[in-house]
Amino acid sequence: MTTETAKTAGTVYEVGFHVVPTVSPENLPKEVDAIKAILGAQKATIISEEFPKLRNLAYTMIKAIGPARHRIDSAYFGWIKFEGPKETVAELDKALKGSDKILRYLIVKTVRENTIYGPKILSDEKREMTEKKPQASQEEIDKSIDKLVV
Amino acid sequence: MSKQCFFKQHNIEHIDYKDTDILKKFLNPHARIQGKKRTDVSATNQRKLALAVKRARFMGLLPYVAR
């Protein structure tokens, strides 16, 4: 029993979500807090998070709010990584599905550690490229040109 | 000799759908996922990569098609 509870409590999930751009930046914390409140009510613990930032979407999405269908090209994207029982996921899913402010969301299983390596790898690659540039002196270049000419 | 898997080289065990900088490396100009012959990624990681790309597409972080 103890191992089972440890297993369920140890499951790490992550919810990624887009908040519609009609929400003003001042009201964004409210939307995030609403999600956190659901997690708190289910006794889930937040591991890490990223506050929603406005970004362009790769394609136009449609959000139906009441009778109107809105075409949306940009949205505030944020995510929260949390650990908790599996019931949390169902509750969160239900809440986000009915929300008018959430354009789209995704709940996935993940790991506790940081999983974003892109910026680090790209900067490392850039540095390597600059370090690997041939550092031939002017004399060497002149000599090689002379050889070619002769 | 074939190259080693990109994800094994960088000790990446979990391929994140939010990590679009990395995912973009494995797409062709039409935004399609490249095959494992091209990517040189191990079979396990190729499956994880495909799932991550599909999740990123759903969330609008990557396009389904590009011209």
C-alpha cells in the first residue's frame, strides 16, 4: 500500500496552456492562479512553472466562445509542472475544457528534471563554430597564395 | 560509419514538446518529420521525437505544414 501511494504521489505531470490574447496582461496572473487553485485543491505540489508569454502560433486556431468563432493567431503560452494523484488530471481537464480564457491545453506525464535543452545546445554549438574557425596568420595565407600562384 | 544519436550525445532522456529549437532540427522545409535514416536518431528516441513533434503541432508551437 505504501509503495502504491508513493507511486501515485510520485507521478509528475505537466499542463501546458494557451491563454487567449484578449486577456489583458494585468489579468494573466488571475488565470494562472485559477489553475494553481485547482491543483492546490487536489493537494498537488507544483514543481516548476513558466509564466505565460505572448507568442505567435504556428497556425490560426479557432476558439468558439458562445455563438462566436474567434480566429486566433497569437496567445499567451505558459506551463506548470506538478506532482499529485491521478485524480488531479481529471479535475484539471474538466476545468480547462470549460474555460473561455484557455484556447488550448495539454496535460502530459513528464519528469521532475529540467527538460528544455535547446538554448544550451544551440549556444554550445555556436561557441564551437566560432572556436573552430581557422586561425591562420597573414604570413601563412601569403605563403599558400604564393604556392598556388607558382 | 553512422553518427551517434543526437539525444544520446547530449544525454537527453525526455524529449520535451516545448523544446522547439531542438525539434526543428529534425523537420524538413515542409515541416515534416524526417526519417530515422536521415536523423540518425535511435529507434526509441525517434518514436519519442515523433510524439514530441506531434504534441508541439497540436499546441501550435510547430506547424503541421509549411511551404
